[in-house]
Amino acid sequence: MKRLRRGKKKGDTWGEESAAAAAEQEAPAGQQGELADDGEDRTGWQTSTAGLSGMTRLARIGAWVLVASGPLMGIAALAASSGPAQGAPKKTAAVRQASGTGPSGFATLYVTAFLEAGEGTERSLAPYFSGAVNLTVPPGTRSVTRSAVLGARETAPGYWSVTIAATVTVKDKKGTAGPAAVQYYRVGVQALGPENAGGTSSSGDALVGYTATSLPAQVAAPEALKPGALGYGTSRGSSTSDPATETASGFLGAYLAGSGDLSRYTSPGVRLQPVAPAPYTAVKVTHVDDDSPSAGDQKVPGDGAKRHLLVSIAATDKDGRAWPLTYALDLSSRAGRWEVAALADAPVLKPDSQPSAAPATATAAPDSDGASTPTATPTAASPAASALPSPSSS
């Protein structure tokens, strides 16, 4: 085997390595060490050189890969650093909560003073409006018996559009007062002070003040609305034989006329105080609507059942005059009887119930000279419950 290996050419490295590997596989275990020792001077250096050469090539390739990928890694790092941190909370803009109470009160006083002023009393408007005012009607030609704010809308920070409804009586040229009529006025008001006073300052110690930007503008009445459908599908009439109606009648009698103990008709834990002093001497149920399945079903269900009632009554005062009133009551069953669980804030509406526009009727309202001028008067809803008119309605 040794002669065979020595007979190979010195330049045939691949042949020598192959022959050595074959000899090692064929030789007995005892001779493998000898073959390895004998070939160390011829094949060991060449084998190490080949291994190192391969490692060198791999190292060079890896270095070029790192060099080539360097710009890409830099771009990725820059993008990651410029993006928002995953765990950092996002800042939300603070919602400004400005109150229109102050501007509304100021506008109410201003409209009242304007309607009652006249020639020679223009200075009474100075606390409200600093512009020039020239009135030609006698003072007191118009008088305001009551007024109410219909709405206040902030058109810009600290600047409000306020709509006022006023019940106005106008005297003719002879000094005779005509019938009272509701008139509507819109006023532009600038507010100075903190946000809770309608201004823009965040400091609670800021100076508070208001000023009108012009004389009031008389506008049309808000559109009247018809209410949406109520959530009482069953009519029970005025009979008190139904246990639910009986409870409602006793409760309202104790609540308005002081007839009996109010807690006798309420559920445990419900705290309601009767109207005091009692404004009426008697209460009579005139009609009841509820949300029960059937008007003929008068059986009280098991404990915990709920029912909603809309109760119309005639409340009689000490002079024998009857006044119509309507109450929404929430009832709950317990121990075989109905009890009042709540005096509801408003009647129950059907799901998705929305108001609709109602036609208006023309009525005659006196002008400053006592002449009758047709105006639109709501026929269904209270003006205070209507929407604030838009600028286009003026």
C-alpha cells in the first residue's frame, strides 16, 4: 500500500487523498494509525490548506454580505426610530366645554330692555350694547310679561348666537294694550371670562363680561313638531277596577292632594316626596294607557314584573276648578299587587321614534302701531321644545 502511494505523482493531490482514504478504510484497525502517520508529511498540510481556503472564502462572502446589507439595515433602523412607540399612549385633544348659561342670561335681559325702551331712554341699553341707538317710539309702547331662552349656539370661541322667546304686549296709539303675543329674537353675544361663563380663558379668576354685537334681530318662530309614537299600546280607559290603575289613582291622590300615605303605593326603597303644600283637593283618573299585552288582562303577575303607565287625570283645586295633568309611572309587581317603582321623567317612546314637522296656522299679532300682522304660530309642540332656528330662518 505504501509503494502504491509513493508511486503517485507529487502534483496529484486529489489522487493521493483518495488513495489514502481508501487505504484507511481497507486496513486493519491496527494499521490505520500507521497510515495516518505516514501520510502526515504528504497529505496533512494539503488537507489543512484546503480547509482553510474554504473557510476564507466563506468569511469573505459573509463580509461582503454585511457590507451590502449595511445601508438597508440603517434605513430600517431609521424607520423604526421615527415611528411611534408601541407602548406609548396617544395624546388626545382636550374637548372644550363652554357653557352658554351666562350669554343666555345676558341676552334675555338685553332683549327685555330693548323691547321696553323708547325715545329718550336709549341709554338703558348701554350696559348691553355700546353702539348708537335711535328709537322713535314712546317708551313703554311694548312690555314683556315673560321670556325664555330657546337655545344658545357658540358660533366661534367665546361668541354666541342666542335665541329668546318673549311674550310681548303692544299698545296702540291711543295707549290701549293689545293681546299678548310671543315674539322671537336672536342676539349675538361676545363673552369674556372662563369657559364655564362662555368665554375662552382657562383661568377661573379671569374677568367675566358680556356685550352684544348688534341690536336684536326679530326672527320667525321655530318649526312646530308633532311628537313621535309613544310606547303605550294598550288603552285601559278610566276604570279603576284594574289593579294597576287603582295603584296609579291612589298614588297620584296622595302625591298631589295629600290623601293618604305616599309610601303605601311605592316599592320598598323608593323615596318620593308629595307636593307640599297640596295644590289640589281631589284627583280623578280620566284615562290610562299602558304597555300590557291586553286590556282584558287584569291579573297581577309574579313578583318583579314591570309595567309602564301613562295616566291622565283631572286635578281639582280648592275653588273647584279642574286642571288636566298627565303622569308617566313605572310599576313593579310584588306580593300580588302593583307598586310605583318610579315617577318617570318623561313618557316612554317607541324604539326609533322621531318627531315630525307639524303644519303652522297663521294668527294676527299686533305691531308697534296696533295693526294686526299675520305671524306663524306653532300648533303642536311648545316652542321651548323646538329646535333652535338656523340662520337661514331669520
